[in-house]
Amino acid sequence: MLGRDGDCTVGCIWGRDVYCTVGCVLGRNGYCTVGGMSVHDGYCPVGGMSGHDGECTEGGMYGCDSYCTVGGMSDRDGYCKVGGLSDHDGYCTVRGMSGRDCYCTVGGMSSRDGYCTVVVGSMSGRDGYYTVGGISIRDRYCAVGGMSDRDGKCTVGDMSGRDVHCTVGVISI
């Protein structure tokens, strides 16, 4: 395709300043990227986007501070997220399904057991199991608004359930 200045591109799309790229898409300043787009500073990423300082990423996108991510965007402190939103502390989420340890949280810290909850402002316990507004235990099951039972069944407002699923506005496990 041709850009405004008549320079050629090969298998790609022009950006605003119509600098040439090969097999990729241009960003606003027209610097070349491979498999992604460039941003203001025009430094090249590989398979994603660069951040304001133009450092490169591989297979992902940069956040504001240009810390590297893989397959997603970083938050302000540069910790990775993939296809979702990271927490304030910079731990990762993947569409609400991945933490720093590749397990899931949204708006908190990930647990080690990989069981998902979609909540805001919660943290896993020391044993790495996730709770919502309560204390985690070792049975890997969720507590919502309290503590779970030793048998691993969920609690909702300190009342035990029997189906071993979390049920108050979150994803069951």
C-alpha cells in the first residue's frame, strides 16, 4: 500500500506519518514495528506495542512505564497482565483468570491453587488460597464474607453451603 508521501509498505498498514513498515502496522510516529504497532516514541516492539519510553516488548504490549508484558498490557508498576486488568499491586490477571503465579484474581492477589473468583479488593491467604472478604484456608474452596468450612465447602455470610461452589456474585469453583 502507498502512504501519503508515496513510500511503499509491504503487507502492512500505514500510520499517520506514513513511514514504511514490513509486515506490520505503523503507530502515530510512523516507526516500524513487527507484528504490532508503535507508539509516540516509535521504538520497535516485537509482536506488540512499545511504551512511552520506547522499550521493546515481545509478544505483548507495554504499559505507561514501559515495563514488559507478554500477550497483554502492563499496569503502572510494570507487572504483567494478559488480556485483562492488573491489580493495583501489579499482580497479573488474564481476563480475570491469572495472577503472578498464573492463577486467577480480579482486583486482588492471586492464589496458588488456581481457583477463580471475580471480585474487587481482596487478597489470598498465606496458604495461597483465595477468599472474598474473609480468611482463606487450606481446602482450596472460596469463602464469601467469612470463612470456609474445613470440608472445603463455601460459606456465604458465614453460612455453610453444601455444593462446594462460591455463589455470591462471583464465579463458582
